[in-house]
Amino acid sequence: KLNEVEKVLVRMKELAVQSGNGTYSDADRGSIQIEIEQLTDEINRIADQAQYNQMHMLSNKSASQNVRTAEELGMQPAKINTPSSLSGSQASWTLRVHVGANQDEAIAVNIYAANVANLFSGEGAQTAQSAPVQEGVQQEGAQQPAPATAPSQGGVNSPVNVT
């Protein structure tokens, strides 16, 4: 389709150059104008018929046929700091994103909040009071307790200072 449009545009340029060279009469330029209008109609016809996956690619026909609001499609606008559901201390959001050319081609992404309370409440995590204290280390002649860490069995490994 684009090759046809290119050929028509080349012909229109040739006609414009011929019309502007000063050797044609007003009647000849009128005939050139008629051919230009016919070529313009041909470009419009090609644009109206060029489709991919039932969408008009070179005209705005698809835009007027497929315009729907997010509410019509059952989608809600994202709201910051407003979780869609709360489960214990965990907030989660579901984000639906349109990914394809057709209606109903969307993916859902579940997003879960991550904060300190969530990180240390996993399996194997311990509070600072219940974490085992390792033997202290010698530093400039004074006994200093070493930082204790949560075990690495399924939980989050993060240093916990015990004093």
C-alpha cells in the first residue's frame, strides 16, 4: 500500500513541476489540477483500505470506532497510597495493562508492598531480643559485643545490633 502511495506522490510532484514551469496555458494547468485531485482521491482510498488486524493504519477511522474510556473497559485509575486490599500488614495492588492490538489483551500485575515489617516477618526471621548473640570481639582493649544476624533459613538476612 505504501508503495502505491509513493508512486502517486511522485506523479503529483511531476505534475506540480510541469505546472510551474510556465509553458502550460491556463486550460492545461486546469487539466493538471483535475489529475492532482484524482490522485489525492486515490491516496485517500488507499489510506481508507489499509488495515492491519482490523485497524485502519493510515487513517483515523479506527480511532473513532475503538475509543472507550477506562471505566467502560472495567479499569480503574491508579491511586497512590490507596491499596486495593489489605491482608495483615501487607498491602497489594493489581495493575492491568493493555498489551495488544485487540480488545481484552491485557496482563495483570500484582504489586505487594515491601517495608521493614514485611521483610522481618518472614519465616526464620527473629527480633533483636531473640537473636542469638555471638561472642564479642576485642577492640582496643575493651570487650565489644559483635552484631548478631538473623539466620539464613528462608528469612531475610540482615544485621541486627544488640546492645
